[in-house]
Amino acid sequence: MEDIYADLLHKTAKGDQLAFKQLYEQASPKLMSLSLRLMRTEALAEDVLQEGFIKIWDKADTYTPGKGKAMTWMSTVIRNKGLDKLRSLKTKPSETEIEYEGLDFASSELEPEGLQDLSQDIQGLMTCLNKLKPDQKECILLSYYYGHTHQELADKLDKPLGTIKAWIRRGLEDLRPCMN
């Protein structure tokens, strides 16, 4: 399957404003959903989406198709912008409206309309995550989904900082070959 986002990103990297407009029109609904899930309020999510697309415009030339799909790259840009915004507001994603109570948030159950839109990347990621040791999976999800720092995880899970770092590092090493 052709990655239309990659083609549009490539054209955007060359300064093609029409391609960037098309990229925005096609990718923004999915990226807004990601931003809204992280930010929990529409106004903050819209700010993050706008800031993210500015960065996508500025950094489109850094996208490398061989390293992953364009939507994954853009999702990472939006996620990082969201986490930056939350840090600047001195809040954490887990503290905005929900409290961490285990790995229930990673359930494969989705709202009916979301089930059909679930991308192959996410399905593949969940399959790969389920192959990890439980401690590795938990730390990776808490770090990347909720935005916890390694020190926060060490405190929350009552484990040494070095153990947390090792679980995350080894888990990511195990994920790489599975995701390719």
C-alpha cells in the first residue's frame, strides 16, 4: 500500500504549500484525535495540533521513509508537542482527568467507530507490546502513553531508577525488530 502521507511530506519538505495543505486536510482528523486524547480539552488539543503542524512544515525534510510510516512520524511530532504543552502547564497526562489504576487503559476494546479506523500500525504495536515482559510493557506504556519520566515511574512502581531504565531500554530493543 502506497504511503500517501510520505509523498505529501516529501513535497512539503521542498516547500510545496499545496502539498502541505493536502497533508493537513488528510492527516489532521487522526492527529487531532491523538491530541485530544492526550490533552483532554479541545482548546489545548487544537493548540497542540497547530504547533505540531508548524513543526511538521519546518522539519518535513527530516522524515525518513525507511524508518517508519509518515503517519507514525507525524503522530510522534504531535505527541511530543502535547507532552511539552502539558509540562509547560505543570500537569501530567495521567493527572488531567484519570488516575492510573493498572494497564486497563491499554485495553483492546475501542469505541465502535474507532474500531474500524484502527490503523495497522497500532494493531502491530499492540501485538508487539503483548510479546514483552509485563514489567517492560507497563513501563513503556506509562512512559510513552502517560508521559511519566523514569524517576516518576521508579517512585510510582517502587523500583530502583536503574531497573526502570533497563526495562524500558530492553523493551524498546525488543519492540524494534517486531515493528519492522
